[in-house]
Amino acid sequence: MNKKLFYTLVIAGIIIAGILSVGLGAVSIPPAEVAGILINKIIGSKSATDPQHEAIITIVRLPRLLLGLLAGAALGISGASIQGIFRNPLAEPGLIGVSAGASLAAVAVIGLEGILFAGLSNLLGYYLLAFGAFAGAGVTALIIYNLSKHEGRPNITTMLLAGIAINALAGALTGLITYLATEQQLRNITFWLLGSLGGATWQTIITLVPFVLIPAILLPFSGKALNAFSLGEAQAGYLGIDVDKVKKRVILLSTMAVGAAVSLTGIISFVGLLVPHIVRLVVGVDNTHVLPASALSGALMLTLADLIARTIIAPIELPIGVITALIGAPVFLYILIRDKRKLII
């Protein structure tokens, strides 16, 4: 497919999905009224609108839409970057333990808040959970990066194996805290682990924006270097690529984006895995296009998944992680079966 056509279709899809997402739900609002309310807000008009509908759009659904777009873009571009570094289409940020570290930290905050984090709870309040998850992702990435060093240089294979070990350890500790949690804590932990955009507010959007925009702007500049990585690290070095610098930059920026997104949405699986793979099927393997296209496609996928989660059995809301997993797991298995002879870990 022509790349310009693909970008046009994805952007149009985001606009349409955004309008539907803002208008549909337990209370349905016609598209014309949605557009009128948004236009009035933009131009500062005081034209008569339904106060209830206006409140639903501006306080609940619009922040939720923006959170979905930002988190989806973060997961999509991070997944594409990690796959480029590992030279493996089945890699994703969760593979190197970033998501597991964020999960463990978040579960610890929920389950042990009254015991270990009382002081921080008074200081950070609502943001304690987001701060804990972001810190957990960052610390995990730092540990794995240092474990993977050999003679001062990070080794991708060692990083992968360290990620597997960290995933297992974090999963065990998460299970232990969950086992010891009270009923209310267990509900909160389960809801967070399944992912949701329900906590979106304008404050969370403002908090998330810089942590997503910085990686989204900077990661595409690594596209040519990641193209060279597809030939192998040694060959990339022969082409003049500073291999270690590229690894550090991509891991740092990917961790920043994923950690920030996960800290506010919980664990949302398969977006970082599937989106880049689908994008490559459409626009090719050139990472200068795959990275920005994955950001846009991730935003679209998560917005659609959230729309389905909110409306399929309205007024009950399904966790968004359930929707992405139901879609992603069969596609993952299809890719695995189709390419099992070509995949090299």
C-alpha cells in the first residue's frame, strides 16, 4: 500500500474512532451534538447545550480518549523499537521485563500502601500508584541493562534472558502480594492488571504528555540505525553506527514511554507486539516509516479496543486488557506458527 494512503487512512480512522468514542457509551450522544459541544469549547461560545452531555464529554470521555491515544502511541512505537533492536517480530517491551517491573511496583503500592508507603501516600496522593509503576519500570530496565553488560557493552541475548528471569521473579512476588491482599485490594489489583482507561483525568493527561511525546519525536530518528541493525550488530558497526549508543537510546526512550503509559492504564497486552507487525505488512520494513506508523496505529488500536470495552455490554465496562488479549493472542499464535522456522531468539 502507498505510505501516504496508509497514513491518511490511519489518521482518518483515529478521527472517526475518536468521534465515536466520545459519543458512544452508557449515555449516547449524537455526533452532531458532540461536534457542536467541542466547537463551542474551542471557540469559547456559550451556545445552549445539554449540561449533562457537556459534562460527560469534557470531564469523562475526552480525557479518556486522549489517554487512549497517548498510551496506544507509546506502546506501538516502543514495541516497534524493541523489535528493531532484537531483530525479532515477536519481541515487545514486556519481553525485557519492563511491564513486569511496573506491575510488581503497582501491586506493591496497592497491597502494601498502609504498611510501607503511608508517608508517600500522604505526599503523592492519587499519583502514588502511577509514580510507583513508573519507578518500577525504570528500575527494572536499569537492572536488566546492567545485567546484560559484557566488557562494558550490553548484550542483546543476555538482556533477553535477564528479562525472562525478571518476568518470572516479578510474577512470583506479584502473586505473593496478591495472595496476602484483602478483598478490596484484590479487586484493585485485578482491575489494574487487566488494564483500563477509566482513571483518565486532565491531570493525568498533562502528566503523561511529555513522557510520550519525547520518545515519539526522538525514536523515529533511530529508524536508519535500526535498519542497519537488521543486518546484525557487527554489520551495523561496520556501517558506522554507534551500536551501544543506539541500544541505550532506544531502551531508555522505550522504557520512558511504556513506563509512563502502564503507570496510568495498567497492563495492556499485545498492542506493542501486534501493531508493528501489522504495520510492516502494509508499509514495509523501513523503520523510518514503521516507527511513526506504529505510533499512529497503536493509538487507533487502543482507542477502538476501549470503545469496544465500554459499549459491547454497556453499561458494564470490560477491562481493556481483556479486549486486546482476545484479539492479540490468536494473531500471536498465527504469527508464531507461520514463522516458527524463521524466528531466532
